[in-house]
Amino acid sequence: MHPVTLVCGPPCAGKSTWVGKRARRGDLVLDFDQIARGELGSPFQWDHAPAVWREAERLIRERMRALGERGPDRPSWVIRTIPDGHTRAVVARNIGATRRVLLLPPERVLLERAAGRPDPVETREAIGRWLAEYTPDPGDEVLG
């Protein structure tokens, strides 16, 4: 059986970068922003138009559901934010995750990274919301 890794964390945690360094050619990578940009043509790296956001969300959920129902035919990586620990556990179970990684750098690091984005104010607000909603879960493999 192929591994399925759920990778979560706040904005600017480095989720896509972390997966990009570990995924191999041919692995399945389900990444919301990659879908929005690559498949739906969003010109933005992160802050997508509402219609693009809704369609990217629909597509990633559909693909996650299929992954959970059929099982992985290759190593798979699912990138989501998911601040709530219980929800992370449910999602991990539903997709058949064999590993659940939570990238959680210190807040100052997240805010420093946000400063380099084209929308720093909105990104800082999104980080603040994520941190306010965050709850731990014992099944998380927390990496700083």
C-alpha cells in the first residue's frame, strides 16, 4: 500500500515547500493553490478570486474523497490548512492518511514570511485567524 501524508499548518508555514522537497515525480499532490493556479488559471499565488476559490475547493474535496474511497495508487500528499485538531484527525481518516504532519513555525517566523507576500495585511490576518482557531491533536506530528 502506498503512503498518504496529510500536511497541515497556517498560512506561510511552508506546506507546499515541505511537500515539494519530499514528493517524487509521479506522486499525487493535492494542493489547493496549485489547483487554483495550474488548472483554473488564477494569476495569484495565494489570494484567489472567490469563484476560483470555490471551484478549487470543490475540486480538492472531490479528489480527497476519491483518494479515500479508492485508496492511493501511488504515494500521495494532501496539503490543507485545518487549524482544528479533531477536523485534521477526521480528514486524515477519511483520506486514509498514514502520516499527519502539522507544520507550526513560531508566529514571528510566519509574520516575517507574510511580510514578503503581495498581500501582507490579509496574510497576517489569516495567520491570526488560524492561530486563534488552532487546537492540538495527539495524532499530529508537529514540526516547527
